[in-house]
Amino acid sequence: MAKKQKNNLKFDTDWQYDPAPESPELAKLNDSYDLFIDGKFVKPTGGKYFDTTSPSSHKTLAKVAEADKRDVAKAVTAARKAYEGTWSRLRPSERGKYLFRIARVIQERSRELAVTESLDGGKPIRESRDIDLPLVASHFFYHAGWADKLSYAFAGRKVSPLGVAGQIIPWNFPLLMAAWKIAPALATGNTVVIKPAESTPLTSLKLAEIIQEADLPPGVVNIVTGAGSTGEAIVRHPDVDKIAFTGSTEVGKLIRKTLAGTDKRLTLELGGKAANIVFEDAALDQAVEGIVNGIFFNQGHVCCAGSRLLVQESIAETLVRKLKDRMGTLVVGDPLDKNTDIGAINSKEQLKKIQGYLKVGQREGAEIFQTSCSLPKRGNWCPPTLFLNASQSHRISQEEIFGPVLAVQTFRTVDEAIDKANNTPFGLSGGVWTDKGAKAFHVSERIKAGVVWTNTFNKFDPASPFGGYKESGFGREGGRHGLEAYLNVIEAGGNR
Amino acid sequence: MSRNTSDKRLMVAKTYKLYIGGKFPRTESGRTFEARSPSGELLANLCRASRKDLREAVVVARKAFSDWSSRSGYNRGQILYRIAEMMEGRAEQMVNEICSQGVPATKSRKEVETAIERFVHYAGWADKYAQVHSSVNPVTSSHFNFSVPEAMGIVGIVAPNEPSILGLSTLLAPALAGGNVTIALVSETHPLAPATFAEILHSSDVPSGVVNILTGFRKELLHDLSTHMDVNAILAADLSPKERKLTEENSALNLKRVVHLPSKAVSATNHPGLSPILSLQETKTTWHPIGT
């Protein structure tokens, strides 16, 4: 019998893909961008600008205005005026039509937006083109239709808008998070002051252009760029009625504390440490695809990433072998290349943080595996990484790494898998892989998390509520449930 | 306490205790506080629960959660209705206890009656809120996608001083209907009826640990409750601005959900309805692929 050949697929050395890049020119960037307040682009009061750079080349893409307290105050004033003067007086169906319009312009300019997103944030063009942008458009389209149907959403209860919503979004899905925040806020009749992340402001500023194109009344959406202090100014502004934050658990807790004792409404969408649980009866090849999608999608910069793999002991060896083989085929490199699977790590700070965890994991005694893919010389890169034999108490099993790093643990029984899955402070998402329907329901019911994928992972839809349990935050975004985050919902009374 | 000054029989006074894990212990701290009538007559010495009592309550509540939350809504509804039945039988005692601390008789009676109505109302919700709140979500991909409410876990109830039993019932019933387990800090100024209410719960098929009742000082216990890392949510009514701020600040430690209702929300004329049930539920969304 022939000796079994060692499976050794090296896609980047055994054969090469021809480069298939999108042109950076398609992004059509300006040299500098101002703040978008009251329907106009205005210079920042303090006259300060910061550079936004490409994480794949370290080239400066544009200068972007830094909003300080005074600019935030102007934006809130504009939003208040728009709320009282126009937006809350507009017929709901007309509000909806504006959102439909915005959705359409996004579809028309989606190639430009996708290229900008990949340039500024580092995610593969395949993802920004096929996942981010279609979801951005669909979020506006979906919520547009709610604007004149809100009375159907909450049986037995009456709804009214909150007023001015202050929104702070992260760098991992820059335009998609803007859509998640702006579309429901507007559909429910609120006006918005939003701050994109400082490392990925460009697509939000292009959205400002689109909002102008759509002729949305001035002040309904205000976009203020800047770093943490800009966000803090929004959180602390007394005339903001609601804060919606997506980002780290650490900052989320700080915001919760800051708003204590005030009547500002708050929703938080924070970190996660989701377990992908693979049972011995699962379709293993499909599970491998799901695990890869779960942790390497968007370089692992995903709050709901499946960053822990819990695999049943009886199939662990086979599954890990298949997973390593599949990882060997992943192409890391130029985000604008259509063949790229894993793009650039979003910032130098994030790369440093991930590299720190790679050391921590090894020091803690887990066994590291990385593919030997080639990495470009310039830019922020991290090869896809596994930590085998991780234990429950390891920091790499408990803390959010927010990178392409998967901690692998094994289990024997269903109960052990559930216990391990729930044994972190987080509760955003989870995955279950089994061919038995009853088991899939049993386990998904017991995972303490807001989103559970069975035999799939990292699927999103504007109609599907998203949000966490425990320290992953509170409130939902998307679907009928997500509307509540932007509404006063009171009992209608009635026949008792 | 009353003295025997004639041939009348000497009343047997009740010892008021805590209710933790289906048992009636005294506080481990040995501390007490007094409940007095408006004229200054001593009515009872009550347990001044300690941080350790509260922690013990959290431990037994956590143990009770999985069973209680996984019972059918129908079953929880029956138990809530059973509470209403038992309250009816003990109503006179609670009315007298509330009266003894200065609330007029008609008002006390109305309070107890309304509290009973609350349990009947929420008994009926137990097998319905999930249907009202759930949805099948029309996603574009080929998935069966649905959202359902799930109980948050351990809910700290901070009942108002007045109305003592109506306030407690208005907060407790929706928490229980929704499958949560609870630790209630009851009225500090009117603790007699809430302490008696624990005995009602005890004879109402409520599993041990599902409701735990602590009498004592809010100033001490609110801090311990809001900083506890295994408490998932707090439902409170009529906190002072300072108490509310402290509670919300402390809640940031593990991001407990804090729901604060104004005093009118727990009055006899207001009806809180479905909202307090849903405020103590998480929404879980599940994706199942559809295919062959």
C-alpha cells in the first residue's frame, strides 16, 4: 500500500493566481474632507485635520476634519432644529421615501464605496463588494418601509420618536455600521449626529455626499469625524436624547457609567467571544467552511466572530487536519485584489494588540499554528492563526482578540459544550454544527447569546435582530425588534 | 407589641424573617430594625439583611434559574395564579399589617386587592408574551430565521416604600411570568406585609430560590445588589435620583440591565401591562439553513 501522502496545499507557492485588482482610482477621493453639519460641509472650528491612511500600504488617503466640542454642539443644534422643524412634522411616508432614495444612490455608487471601504479599512474587496455594500443598501431599503408602519410594530402599545440620536460606530464595518445606526433612527422619526471611527471615516463622508444628493432636509443627519474626545462630546451633550454605541466592552461600560442618572436612552453593541460548537455528527467539510468564515471573515475584526472552536473529542483530530488544510488555501494580501481572502489588519495599534495575544497564547501553553502564506512587505498583516489545546481559563479563550486568531478546545458531552460556550462574560453569538435537528435546537436554546447560527455562521440581514446578552451589550439592531431602540413605547391602555 | 391588660388572651406575635432559598432564616448578621405604628408602638423587630444574606440569595437564585426559566409558560402561569389565590386567603392579614403602619383602611384594602389583580393579570401573560414578542424574520437568504424572548436570569427587585405590597407585586409578577428568578429588597418603611407575602409564596408552589425576600436598609443593600457580578438585571421603582444614579453607575460593572419605573407606574390606577415583562427579556435570533 502506498504511503499516505501528506496533504500540503500551498496555493501561493505551488501556483499563483494572476493579480486581479480593482483600481484605487475608483474611490474618487478628495484631498480633504470637512464635517457634515446642517446639510453642508463645514470646516472644523479648531481648524484641525488628521490623516486617514490605508492599512495595506500606509499611504495617506485624505485629510479629515477633527470635530471638537464646539462642532459637536453645532451638529446637535442642527439636529434638534431639524427634528423639531422638519423631520418630526414630515408625513411618515415621505420620511420613508427619503430612505428609499438613499438606498438607491448607494446601489448606484456601490463600486466606488466598496473600493473606498477596502482602501481605508483593509477588508478584501470581495467582502466589501459582496457583503458590506449590498447589506448597506438593504438596511436603508428595509427601514424605509417601516417609516409609515410603526403602529403595526408594537401590539397594544403606542410609539413616538425620541428626538436627537447620538451614534458612535467602529472601524470594522464602517459604512455598514453607519447604515445600521442611521436607517432605523431616521425611519422612526429621529435625527442623527454620528461619529465614524477615526481610522475609517471615508465611506461615512461619502454617505454625507449621498445624503446631499438625496436632498435630505439639512440637519437630519450630521456626520462629525474625530477620535475618542469627539465621541465623548456626543455622549455628554445635554440635548442628545439617545446614545447608540458599537465598539469595545470597555468603552461601552464607560458610556453606561457616564449616562447613569440621566434620562438618555442607551443601546450598546459590544464585544464577543463566540464559540463555534462542532458535534461528531456534523457535516465536517461544511463545518470547516463555517469555522473559516466565522473567524477569518474581515480579518476576524468582527464582534460576533466565532473566535473559539469547541470540537467534540472523537472528531477533533480529523477536523483540525481539515481546518489546517483549508487555512493553507487562504490568500492574505492586497485588499483590492479580488482573489484576496484576508486583507490588512485595520491599524498598527490593532496589529500590535493581536501580536500581543499571539505571545500570550504561547506563554499560556497553547500550541500555535500559522499558515506559511506570503505576506506583502508594507502594511499591517497577520496570517490566519490557530491555538490548539487552549484551556477555558486561558486569556485567548476569554478575551476578545479581534483578529484572525482561533482558540481550539475539545469537549466530550453536550452539557460540557454548553457550559464551555457560556463560560465567558460575553454573549453576542454562537454556532452549532450537527446533523441532528433536535440537538441543534437543544443547544441553540441553551447558548446565552443574542444570535445563534446553526450549521452556518456570520450571516446578517436587516430583518434579523442583532445584539448581545451579558457584557456584549443591550438592545437590538435590525428587524422589528431593532425599532424599539429609537422609540418611546408606551402601553396604549385599553379594556381591562 | 400589645400587652394583656384584661382577661383577654395574649396575642402570639409573629417573628418576621427573611426568605432565602425556600427557607425562613434570620439574617446571618444578627441585626434587626424596628417597625413601629404612627403612634410609636413597636410592631415587630425585622431582620436587617446583610451583604452576606444577599450573596446567599444570589447563589440559590442562580441554582433555581434553569428549572424555572425552562418551565412552560402555562406552568408558570398556574403558579402565578396560585399566588393570587393564596393572597386572597391572607388578604385580611396584609391589610391589617399595612394599616398598622398608618395607611388608611380603605386604601390598604384597595392596595392588597390590586396586588392580587396584578398576579392574575401576569398569570395570564406567562404563556402569551413570547408569542406576542416573537417573530419569524423574512431574510433574503435561504434560512429559517426567528427571534424569541428569553429570561435574563437573576433580577434584583427594588420595591418602593409605598405602596409596599402593590409595588412589590407590580415588579415581581412580570419578572416571574417571564421566567426570571428574583431577589427582592422590599419596603423599608412598611416591611410587614412584604415579609408576610414571603409565607404566601412559600405555599404557592413557587420553587425554592425563585423568589427571595430581604428586609433591611436600602442604603446598604442597593449597593451590594447593584455591584454583584451575578445579577443580570434590576427592576426598581421610585428610587431617589441619587439612588438611581448609584445603581446605574454600579450596573456598568457587568452591564446589568437597569429598569427604573416612576412611582406612578406602581400606583393602583396605572397598569404597567406587557412592558415590564419585555424589559426583563433578552431577544435571541436563530438562523437555520433551509436546504436538502
